[in-house]
Amino acid sequence: MDGEFWPVPDVLEHLVGRWRVERHVRDLTSGDEGRFEGVVHFTRLTRGALLHEESGTFTWRGVARPATRTLRFLPGPTPGTADVRFADGRPFHELDLGSGRYVAEHPCAADLYRGEFTVRDADHWRTVWRVGGPAKDLLLTTDYVREG
């Protein structure tokens, strides 16, 4: 399986730019499905950090709404890695794509977010988040394609 992943020696350098985003959201309990379509811009900040700004349309149960998300990708504990933070500075997860694949976990109140990041080539990567808890059982699959 490792042959399917594309190693990324420097996550922050690799992500800079604009990516088209398609996210499929599935509630594993109810069977409801939703979709997010939009773009994410990774722009440089000071000290090698990146600002992740995502915007688009999220459709759930037939209702389309604008949706946005902002994260900060800071230089990680070892060269080439990232320390991903929410917009308010709270820690989210680390990210190391040196092998082209990484698994992260983020506890959030009673829920656990488990994310798998995989890179297919220089212009395509994917995240799969499984969110589980007392009131949640979700699967979020996001595909990123580099634009120009």
C-alpha cells in the first residue's frame, strides 16, 4: 500500500497555493449525506506559517448554505512537519506527510476526530475524518486538487 502514497518532505511548502475542494459527509447513524464544494487558499504568514482559508457551499438534506473555515498551519516540531491550529490558536493536530500518509487524532469534548491524510501526487491529496462520540458518527472524505 505504501507505493500508493507520494512523499512530501515539507508540508508547508507543498500546500502553498489554491486548491479545489470536494467533501462528502455521511452520517453513519442516519444515512444522511451532504456535500461541500469550494476552494482553500494556503497563503504565507510570518515565520514559515500558512493561513488556510476555506470557502464554498455546503449542502445538507437538500439545503445549500455558504460555509467557511480558517486554520493556521505553523512549522511543526521537526523540519517539514506542521502544527495545525484552529483560527483562535487552539491546537488541532500535527501533520507529517514525509511518507505521503499520516494519521492524526483530536479529542473534542466527548467526541474523537481521527483523520487520515494521504497524498497521491503533487496535485492531489485526501483527508478522511471519522468523528465518533455519544451523538456523532460521521465520515468526512475531502479531496483536494491543486489549481493553476
